[in-house]
Amino acid sequence: MDIDVKKLHPLEVKLLRHVSLGEKIDHERIMKELDYKVGQCNQAFSWLSQKQLLKEVERSVKVVYELTDYGRSLITEGLPAERIFTFLKENGPHTMPEIAQALNMENSDVGSAFGALSSKKAVALNAERKAERISDELPQDIKMQRALLERAEASGEIEDSSLSDNEKKTISQMAKKRGASLSPFKLSEKEIVVYELTELGDKAKKALQEANITGEELGNLTHEMLKSGSWKGATFRPYGVDAPTSRLIPGRRNAYANYLQWVKDKLISLGFEEFDGPLVENEFWNGDALFMPQFHSARDIHDVYYVKEPRHAKRIEEPWLSQVAKTHEDGWNTGSRGWGYTFDHEFTRRQVLRSQGTVLSAHQLTKAKIPGKYFGVVRCFRYDQVDATHGADFYQTEGIVLGEDVNLRNLLGLLKMFAEEIAGAEEVKYVPGYFPFTEPSIEVHIKHPVLGWFELGGSGIFRPEVTKALGIDVPVLAWGLGIDRMALMHLGLNDLRELFTPNIESVRMRRGN
């Protein structure tokens, strides 16, 4: 196989000239020695492999812990447990709310940190229900957390293979695989691919040297070069006379935008009314109004983005605030016992980017007609690792149906319509689910020809703790489905990122409805 070295890209040329036959080549080396970026490495390795100038010789997976922004803030501000221990050491016993106010911490963070210290017998509650220090030293695991943070700051990341068993146990409690907004570490699995020059690659390298092609040749003659005369001493890449000419392509609506409009038209034709709302919400509507307890693990269902300024909403509408608060505390008049804790009126005003479309369904309950059918195509935000079926921001189609006679059969019929008619799935299954705000709860799953089974979204019948607190006393069907995933199936794609690609060729090739 002959290679015309004059047609090689500068990224390929520089890499070939830099390495020798038998040498190991990977991303880390090329980025360090040639100052390539990750994308440039990927391109060079891919192109050269396709031309059989490089060959893959090793492939392995490295597990690493990367410091998050929250982790960096802990290094300077201190771990919550460290701050509480130091505060009690310097100021004596205080109540939990006093500690939270003095340290400008959330009640939930103070409670979690105090619990960790208490379990290690470093602090305790005295007879006056005040927190006090009972040990002179911080627990060893808190010290280890601090050491791991500083180690990661110094090296950029920590390899799992370099940790002791105790360190692995400690760091596993500080890390999440997809990197949560309030997790000090992000757990990542990095695939390490090692390449070597092939005999053909070595032959191409010698041909480049003989032709004196360095990869520094210029590809364009600019106005500035003509004006200054610098072109006279420059070396240019050969002009590609066989390069394809440019095409004239008529404009076309974006396929995904077209799909979203088609879904809206379909639902409106079925008698649904559309709702919408702001991207910035508060914890009240994002979770409290949906009977999600404020300091319970159920809140971790959504990893929200907090708004830095303004940090809190000025007020929450009444009577909804009082009714929801009482429902959380003792069940109010819903027939429930509630969650049995003191509702935090400060926390509920905290501003966030909405993490679920159900926020708008809660808003709509306060003004809905009975009977009534409502829907929205809602942009949501959650801290998540982007992959073929996940995005850090995404769209949901959210909706509710209110009426004296609505029931689970009606809901299953709606889910069937979304899965088969709107998503275009041929294989569908419905499985029991759990959501704090619906009972019963149902998840709908569809089978993609390439990606296999994945969840389309959740649904159910709103609990009385949700509906009665917001002024509704009839059954309410509710669903929140990933419309990005529906489009993935409907448009015949294999990766959610293709819906938002900047690659204009990909957009031109795709057709909507």
C-alpha cells in the first residue's frame, strides 16, 4: 500500500516525524511532547490507524478520582466536619441551627457532618440538646479525607491503583461516578490505548524526511502575508486540485426542532393545553410541592444546579407554602402522617435550575380546570455525565390529566401512545417504579435497535399529599418522559448528542417529520 505523504495532515506529519519504530505512543505522551490537545490526538491516531500507519498494541482501563469544583472549595473553606469541630472547639456548645447560621451552612449539611463526627465519638448532644466537642482530635477518617483532597490538588487526579484499602474506602464515600455537584470527587474510567508505528508508518516517516515535509507548512495565503511579504520565505502545502468543489444546499428546518413542534401539534389536537414556565425555580416548586422531603435521600434523585445570585427567592405563594409545609410535617388534612420533621422555610426558597418538568405540573395544579388536560415540552438541568442516553440539560414532555373518573387504564393508554406513536418503538414494557409524589408509579421502557432497552420516563397518579396541598381533590394522572430519547428512536439515531451536534453535515442529512 503506497501513501502519498504530501496529502497527510500536519497533525499526522508531526506525529510520524516525532516517533520511531517500536516506540510506545499514547495520548499522554503526544499531548506532553507535541502540545496536542485531546481532540487533535484523537484525530491523528484515528487518521493514521485508518491508513495503517499506526497499529494498536495495548488497551486498558484506568480508574481515577478527579477533584470537582466543590472539592476544591473544601480545600480552602474546610470540610463541613472540620468546620463544625473547630467551631465547637473555639466557641463551646451550640445548637444545630446556631452552628448552621454561624458557619453559613445548610441545615442538612450540618446534620450530616455532625452525624459523621458523632458516630466517631468526636462530638455529642449534651443535656441541653446542644452540640459539644468530646474529643481533642478529629476522627482519623476526616483527616484522611483532607489528605486525599490535598493530594488530588497537587497531582490533578488520583489513580485507584495508588490507594490503600482504607483510602479506597474513604474516597469511595466522597465520589460519584457521574460527578455530583456536591461530591468532592468524580470517579472516571479512562481507557488507555497504546499505539506503535507500523512498517508502512516507518516508511512514510522516511518519505516525509526525504521530501523535507515538517508539518509546519502553511495551508493558506492571507492578505497580511501578501502585504508584509512574509510569504516569500514560507513553505506551503500542495494545492489539492482533486479536492471536491463546494455544494449548494438549500436551507432546512432543524430536524429535532421540527419533531418537537410535531409532538406539540399532536397533543394540542388531542385537546391538551400547553403550559410553560421559567428555567430558574426554587426548592419549593422543584421538590417540596411534590412531597419530596427536604432532608431525605429521596432528594438525591435530582442533582440540581444552584443559583449563586440571588441565592433565595423573595417569597413563596400562599396558601400553598403553609399547606405544603404542614403536609410535610404532619400530613395536614390529606390523610397522611407526613414526613415528621420541621419544615425549613429558608431552604424552600433556595433558587435552582429546574431539574424536572413536574415543577410545571405542580404550578398548573394551583390553577387547573376540572376536568382538564395539560402538557409542556420542558427544558431541565441535572448534573450528569453526558453519554449516548444522558445529557446535562435535556427536554421532557410533561403532562397531567385531572378528572373524577381518570384511572390507571387511562394512564397506560397515554404511555402506549407516547411509546409507540410518538417515539415509534416496536417493543415496550411497563414496570413498577418509585417516585415520592405518585402512587402507583410506573416506568415505561422502550427497546432501541442499537442501544437496547432504556427508560423513557416515569409516570403515576399524584398522591393526595401533592394534590390536596395545591387545591385539587380529584385524581390526577402525571407523566414526565424524556422527549430527547423519543426523538432518538423516532429519527433513527444512536446517540442523544447527535440531536445537538454542531456538525452541519450531520444536520443536513437528517430529516424530521
